[in-house]
Amino acid sequence: MDSPLSRTREGRPRRQRAATDRDIRHAARALLVDDGPEAVTLRAIARELGITAPALYRYYGSRDDLLEHLRADVVADLGDVLEQRIAGTEADGPARLFAICRGFRQWALTHTNEFTLVFASGATAATSSTAKLQQLSEPFGRLFLLAAGDVLLSDDVALPSDDGMPAELRDDLAGYRDVLLAVLAEAGTDVPADRLTVGTTYLMMQFWARLYGHVTLEVFGNYPIPIAHPDTLFEALLSDLAREIGLA
């Protein structure tokens, strides 16, 4: 039989009590931040809260179920961070887009375990980083897509030709383009179809892939050579991306 007393991580006794959803998520987030995604288990959370592990099943059907909710909490917080970052930014799309890119990198470097859970762990199709970029209800994806939509509406942007992409990707990109147009329209940003072409969709995919790939390499220390000035390297990446879409 379980003892009516359990111990916190600091070793202080604590009586067993009924957990709340807020308690569970708080304990899960603390484990994530301190020790990484693998440390977030129902048994560990129960130990933190001074309850039995089966009691957690009243709230979550499985560890995966809990992790999905934890991912959503982390992404919501990331959205809040980026909202605050662009709050004082000039209104034009390019300034906001690149402020979001810088904010995403800074958040990833200072929230490594949370970044790992959301963007670099075994996410399902519904919670992958690509899916999150498509979801208007998800703060990070909404901010990124709306800023990109404003950039596409700018006359300064050099739209690429559809001929500049592999023909084998055309069908996949056309489907993704339709999703993006719908998401942007739902948010009140009507981008004409001739501005968001299949070629432009390919460019957007490449933009995200390079940004995400660069940040991931930096977060996990996987640059192929030692970099004494990583900030300079990241700004050079943003400059390259800006030139590719015709921005100064």
C-alpha cells in the first residue's frame, strides 16, 4: 500500500492529495525544462505531486496524450514571446518576418529542452513543425504565416518562376499552396493566387527549411566547424534569405 506521505525532489514530506490538470502540466513542464523530454513520464509526475501514477489517467489517457498538451502549451508560450518581440517593430511585413526569425532562434537557444520537444522529437503528423506552420489557431504558425503573407503582398518582393523548382514536387507544392491561401484568407490576409504561386510556395518551404535547419544545428552544437561568432553567421543567413526574395 502506498504511504500517505511522499517526498518532493527536495526531500520534504508531502501528503498525498488530489492532482489538478494545472498541477500536472506544471510538474510536467518543470521536468521538461530541467531534464528534457525523456524525463516527462507519468511516474515521475506522480512522484512530484505525491500521488499514484494511475490517478493521472483521470486527466490523460497516456504519456503521449500528456506530451501533446505540453507541446501545445510550449508553442503558445513561444507565440506570446514572439508577439512581444514584434510589438515594437515597424508595421511592414519584412521587418516583422525577420524579427520573428531572430526571436525564434533566441527562444530556441534559451529553451533547448522545450525546442527539442516541439521541433526535434518524435512528433506525430498532427504536431510536426510543418503542421504547426499551417495551423491558424497555433500562435507561432499564425505569426509566421501572416508576416510571410504581408511580404508576398509587397511590390518589392521578386516572385520566382514556377520553372525554378523540380517538376516532381509540383503536385505536393500545389496542394500546400492551397492550404496556405486558405489559412491566410481565414486570417484576413487575401493574397492573390498569382502572388502565391507554386514557385513562391517552393521558396517559402526553402526559407523555412534553411531557418529551421540552421537553428537546429546551432541549438545542438552540430555546426561542422567551430564558430566563434554565431550571431554573425545567423545574420548572414537572414541576409541571404532576404536577397533571395528580392529584399534589401
